[in-house]
Amino acid sequence: MKLEHLSVRPKAIAKDDNSHIEQLLVAGPGHEAVEALQSVRHRVNKDTAVCLMTDGLGVLEEVRQRVFQGTESRPSFVLGHMSHRLAFNRRYDAVKELRHGKTQLTFADSSLQGQDVERTESRINFVQAMEGVKDLNSSLAPFDKWLHFKLPSVILDSVVEPVCVLMEIPYAGLQRNPAAQRMMQRLLTEIITVVDNMPEIEGSAAIRNFIRGSRIKQHIYSRIMARRGASSDLARQIQNGLPTDIDYLNGFFIRRGHQLGIETPTNSMIRDMIKAKHSLAIERLNSYIPIRKARLEQLKTQGGGASRGNGGPSGQDGERQRQQADEARQQILNQILHPEAADRLGRIRLVKEQRATDIENRLITLAQTGQLRQKVTEAQLKDLLTAVADNQEQEKIVVSRRKGWDDDDDLDDL
Ligand SMILES: CC(C)(CO)[C@@H](O)C(=O)[O-]
């Protein structure tokens, strides 16, 4: 079974609805935006206002070029960025706020590069509608102020995450690794040169002060400290063969550098290495079914099957054996889970370690007994989660009333 790269969830694409869209908010990873807009292009015209609240930079340029170039029916755009931390609850199609922040909106007319100025009225209406949603805490800002708000997270993701991936270290490892720090410094120097020359922000003292002074470095350092216990999101995406936003992180600065005649060799090399690693991960994920019997036998003798955490030998030998068993376990899980399912299980582990371990044990047992013929999809994993939850509820003979956002719903946020 090959990995699909249709990243937009089918539910977001209502193919049979042809009604005109007046206001459209596109959020999420940068790499999903083009596909999402293409799916509703026939419902959008020059009276539509689209707010791009996507991750990364260069998304608007890509959307203008790939979806609306040469058409009369080009909508007008608002760019947005928010610092709220949100979780998506798939079961209820709802969003939960984990941390309150603010939303900044802007018009990107300065990046139109000779194209017609967009209609202002529809954009103003959209901004007003968003300002009316109290929880969004939105305001309209000049372009440079907006970029100043968004740039730190984009730079952080371009400088820190790829280095974690390539050196195979978590955030904590960056602090004590001079080679990693040199690599980050090179990436940052090139990025700063590109930003400093972007025509859209010419004359912006706020951005100049931010990138030329020590503030950007302080920001990166403080984020590394804050996340030192965490592993990189990009590493998780690559390991699971999921699409990444690298083209809207380092890729954006490379494209802009090219347009401005600025060389960005370190960013280009790192982007290519990330892409190569991603292709290898996909190849690996697609090449392991059916599970090799010999590997399973090895796993059984190492005690790494469905028996995680059940004691075993102690001391250094015991530790080594446990490590080997954990690695073997992980290898098997990589073989039997679809990337989206592995991703979901990983997130469940963050909040319910025992639940994730129980599920893993079941999956490994199914694999060992030859009952898995194909990789487990995210939908199948959800069924299994529900079955395990039902079972546990019956075992406890406890009746509990479900709340809107109870514990199990939290698993669905993930
Ligand atoms: C880079 C940008 C923010 C405007 O300069 C916009 O064009 C974009 O994201 O595509």
C-alpha cells in the first residue's frame, strides 16, 4: 500500500456545493493551502475575501500563482497569524483553545508585484467580522508589524527544527553541541540577509531592529530552553512520512534569496537533505509489509513483544536488553502503522501513556499472530481505541456521564 499525499481532509472539500463563498478562512500547514483553495476555486471570485492563516511564509505567493494566476476571478487576500494555542477535535469538528493569545491581520498589497490592487471593501468586511469574534482577539496591523509578529516562529522553525532532524537530536541536544550551533548560525545569517533585503519591509525599523540586533538570537535561545524536553515536530513528521512545510520555511527564504540575488547555500543544502530524509522515510514505510517472521521471533526472545514494562533482568544488561526491546518494538510499530495512525498514537502517548501502550500491545499481538495483513490506518486505530475504552468501561462497571470535553475527547483533539 502506497502513502497518499492528499493532505487536505476530504471533509474540507464539499465538491457538490457550488454556492458563492464571500469570506473564506484557510488555516493549517502551508502545504495544504493550494490544494484546499483549488477545491473551492469555482466558488470564489473577486468579491470573495480569503484570509490565509497558514503556517510558514510564501503561501500567498504560491496561491496567487498556482490557483489564481491569469483569472479575472481572483479574490482579495488578508494575511493572518495567531498566537493562540489550539487543538482540533475531529469528532465534533470543533476547536479548543489551550492557551489564549492574539490574532493579527494585514493586507499584503506590497507583495502584489505589479498585479491589480485587490478590492478593499470585502477585505475590510472580513476583518471587521473577525474583530467581532471576541475570543480571536484580532486587530488589523500594518504589514511590517504583522511580519514582526509572525517572523520569530517562522525563523525558529527554519533554523532549529531541520538541525534537530539532521543531527537526530532533541531540542536539549542543541545546547551542548557546537556543530549544531554552527549550523543554526549559518542558516540564521542567510535568513537575516534575505529578510533585511525584502522590498515589502523596506524602511521598517521594527523588523530591522529585531533581525539585526541580538533579539532574534535571544528568542531562538529562549525557545530552545523552553522546549528542551521536547523532540522536534519536523522529525516526527518525517519519521511518519507525513508532508512537511519545509518549502514554506527554508524554502521561502531560498526562493526570496534567489529573486533578490542573495545566495543561500546552507539553507538550500539543509532543505535538500530534509527532502532526501523524507523520501527515505516514505520508502522505508512502504517496504515493510508483510512483517518479517524472523524479526518477530527476535522480538519475542527479547521479551519486547506485547509485554512492555513487565520487569525483566536488572542492571546494565537489563537496561541494554530493555533498550533493544524498545527499539525492536518501535521498528515493528513503524511497520504496522500508517503514518497518520502512528502520529495519532504518539500524541495519545503524550497524555495517556498507558492507553497508548495497551493499544501498541494489542497491535503487536495481532501482528505476531498473523492477523494484520495491511498497515493499520488512522480510522482503524480509532475503532481500536473505542473498543479498548468500551472494554475498560465494562470491566470497571462504572457508569459515567460524558461531558463535552472529557478525557477521551481529549484523545480526539490529538
Ligand atoms: C511573503 C508574504 C508574507 C508577503 O511578503 C506573502 O507574499 C506570502 O506569505 O506569500
